[in-house]
Amino acid sequence: MNSEKTVVVGVCGGIAAYKALDVISSLRKNNININVIMTDSAVKFVNPLSFQSLSQNMVVTDMFAEPKAWEIQHISLAKKADLMLIIPATANVIGKVASGIADDMLTTTIMASTAPVVFAPAMNTNMYINPIVQENIAKLKNLGYSFISPASGRLACGDVGEGKLADTKLICEIVLSKLYDKKDLQNKRVLVTAGPTIAPIDPVRYITNRSSGKMGFAIAEEARDRGAKVTLISGPTNITPPFGVNFISVKTNQEMFDKVIEYFPTQDIVIKSAAVADYKPREYSEQKIKKIEDDLTLTFIRDNDILKKLGEIKKHQVLIGFAAESNNLIENAKIKLANKNLDYIVANDITSEDAGFAVDENKVVIFNKNGSIKQLDRMSKRLVARELFNFINS
Ligand code: CTP
């Protein structure tokens, strides 16, 4: 989708300038064309050659270096940009833009562009909370400029507080979502479940499975970027909750069941990608189970089949399940589609090493209850999510 898009990245002079390389690298992996403009002080922190190598484009540094070309260059970059990202945005550049000063290539291009401009500030805490900087930020926000708030933490100068550049992954995600123009889920409510659930045995032990949550999180992000109001109910994972999503953290099957049932009536599309535990110990031991001489036998009893329940009570909702299979993929998936009264099922072969559980890619077949099938090649989970919504909306 984004292959035609251009982001003009403005790099300012701050210690976090090197982190812009990370963001550019991720955007390139998403087929975004990158043009970099560096301020004079940015060049003192990072060599332009690094930006040139990663962006695979000439880096613009000095407005007056090529007297004949500069005017064309700043106007053409301003026109070419689908979005401008200013990273790290210093107090100086924020102040200049807020005051209408355009005295170098970066500020001139910002001024001449009609594309959305996103600032990712990073600076010393006292500078950041300085009322002048805050007033400039407020003024720019009112004028429609976007800001990705800095994080709190230990800063390069040793101070602790707000002012650390936001997580580069988050910055990249926000940029990608702003570039996204397929808004075919506008105003739809989408509920996604993700990750494993756990079944506690005693205060220190539980059983669970190897689900990482990556597939469900990718679906939630894709739905959000297509304009949906997304609720993501997830078991324990190591992934940061996506921005702009109503995130609900649960642990057990019962907790997931209760939350899903609570949200279900108001949803338009429900996608159950969680790997829910089917069994739990017959008894939970309040005390830690002590070891004994003999083998230990635990009895597990059936727990809720959340998706089956949804299939029984569904009204207007489009219901989508996953089928994690290690054999007879197609037959088993079709049985689950029918048994759980689903509209679609996404079947994945979990025995494949480079796709499926706990990795970044997946290889799936999607079945519609009406008999149509979409077989996908191995691809990133985000692309699987995209193809899934394309199929539903086709
Ligand atoms: N699911 C669920 N509740 C369960 C088990 C599964 O809601 N207790 C949902 C999953 O989120 C998934 C679908 O049902 O969307 C299929 O899950 P899967 O683990 O493949 O199948 P099961 O129904 O558990 O059957 P089996 O383990 O026998 O393959």
C-alpha cells in the first residue's frame, strides 16, 4: 500500500539524532521513500553519509551549498512529501516553526509543505517543560501539527524526567498509520483477542502455551489504521500495547471469557486469534504444592470454549476464528468453521518453523463460510492482517 509514499525526515541537532536512523530503516522496510534534511547542528552529531546509505537518497544539508538548486530543492521536497517527520525535534526548531522563521533548508521546507508534519521532540527535561517550549508546542498543535510525546527516563545529560525521544518503534508505527489511506473500517467496532491464556496450578505455577500475541496485535493495528474503533483483549505477552487501541489485559480463560462477553454485543467484527487454554487444573492449590516421592498426577477439566459461545449468541457480528493445526489443516479448519458457527476461519500450520507461533511471519489459508478460500504465501503478520481484512471487505 505504501510503496508510493514519501516521508521527508528532518533531523535536528540533538544527541538522539542517531535514533532517526532506526526509524528510517524501519520505514524503508515498509517501502517508504525517504528524503533526509539535516540541520547544521545535526551534521555535528551524525555523519550525513549514514542517512544517505540508509535512505538511499542524497541528504540535503545546506540551503546555500548549491545556489542554483536550493530553491527548486526545498520546494520540490515540500511538494514530494506525503508526511514530514522531525526527529529529534529540538526546542530551537519547534520555536522557529512556531514563530514563522524559515532560515534554513529544514524550516523552509516545513513552511512550504502542505503535508502533515509530525514532531518527535527530544531535549533536556527542563527545556521541555519550559513554558516557552510548551507554549510553542500548544500553538503548533492548534495549527494542526502533530507531536509524539517524549518518554520519561534518564536523559543523556544525566537528568531524569520527560524529554527522552519516544520509542522508535512507536514513532514508526504512528508515521505508518498516518500514511495509511485505506479507511474501509471507519466507525466499525472491532474486537480482537490475542496471546495465550494461563491456567494457574498453585501460587507459583501455571500452564500456558507458546502464543506470542504477535498475530492478534498485528490485526488490531491493521484495523485501527483502517479507521476502526479497536478493543484488544490479550493474555500475557511481551509486546507493548498498540497506541490508539482500547487495550485490556487478562490472564485466564475465565477472565478473557468475561471481557469478551461484556464487549461482544456492541461489536461489528470479532476476531479470536488468542490461543485459549482448553483445560484448567481441577483444583487450584492455595498453597505451593510440595514435592513428593511418587510421580505427581494433576487432573485437568474443560474450560470455556469462548469462540463456540460467541457462535451461539451472535447476532449481527462477523465472527472470525483461527485454527492452529499440526495435521489435517484444511479438514480441521472447516470442521471448526462449522462447529463454532463462524463466518471466516484463518487456518495456520503450527508445525512450520518459520511461520506461525512466536515468529514474525505466518502462512495461512482463510476460509469463508460460503466456500470461498484465500490461500496466502508466507508473509509478515501485519500483511496477513491486511489480506484478512481485504478478504472480508471484498
Ligand atoms: N478458542 C476459544 N476458546 C477455547 C479454545 C479456542 O475461543 N477454549 C478459539 C481460538 O481463539 C481460535 C479457535 O477457537 O479462534 C480455534 O482454536 P484452536 O486452539 O485451534 O482449536 P480448539 O477449538 O481449541 O480445538 P483443538 O484444540 O481440539 O484443535
